[in-house]
Amino acid sequence: MKKGGIGVGSASIVLVFAVLCLTVFSLITYVVAGNDKALVDTESRLVVGYYEADALAERIVADILEADDFPDEVRGIEIHTVWDMYADADIASFSCPISDQKSLFVSLAIRSDSYDILSWRMIDTDDWTFDDSINVWDGPSGLDIGDPMDVWGGLDFGFDG
């Protein structure tokens, strides 16, 4: 009878364990890759939408500057115009949609001989609601914690003085 050495049963257990580990790691990698692809697809749609909205906004600004009077609508986008006496200019603003939740907001100060871009930024247009479902502590509730400015109060340093 042989004594010692590693048996066939031990090698099989190690092999099965190694195969299970590789299978789990490959499944995790597959799931992470799918999530990364979804994130990249979402981001690419946002970038494409931004540049399409940016190009539309450039065309709208050109149409506004070429018009004799301020139009109420250009290329299907509503234009809001007010007079600003401090800037001595007409303020024209509009929003070009980027996605369902975002828009490109543009605001211009238009004078007779020039114009300034006041705002050209992406804004969130999705409705936001405050989540107050978590009960959060908002301050003292009848506990006497003393004077927070009295750091040394109640301490006895043993000096008689």
C-alpha cells in the first residue's frame, strides 16, 4: 500500500474549484462590460444631442441677428425677448432640446451694432422632486448638551489658585 502523495480526488477538487472561480470571474466581467456599454451608449447619445442642439442654436442666433425685428419663434424654437435698461440691450433667450432631461439654454444681449453671449449652457429640464422619505435628525430634541462654547467647563485640572 502506498502512503503519501496527492491523490486523484484532491486534484479533481482543486480543478473543479479553479473552473468555478474562472466561471464566476468571467460572468462578472461580462456583466461589467454590459454596464459599461450601456453607460457609453447613454453618454454618446448625450454628446450627439448636445452638438446637434449647439448647431441649431448657432443657426437660431444667426437668424435672430439677420432679422429686422425680434421674432417670436425661429426654426420651431420659441424666443423670449425683454429689454434690459442697465445693459442697454435686448435680452433674447431660448432653449434647444438635447434629450428628454436636458436642454441647451442660450441668452444673448443684442444691441444695434453688436451682441454678447450671456449664457450658453446645458441645463436639466427634468422635473425634480425632493425626497423626504428618510427620517433625518434635524437638531436637538430636548437633550441638554450644555454650552458648546464652554470647552473647559466641568474639567478639574487640580490647580488651586
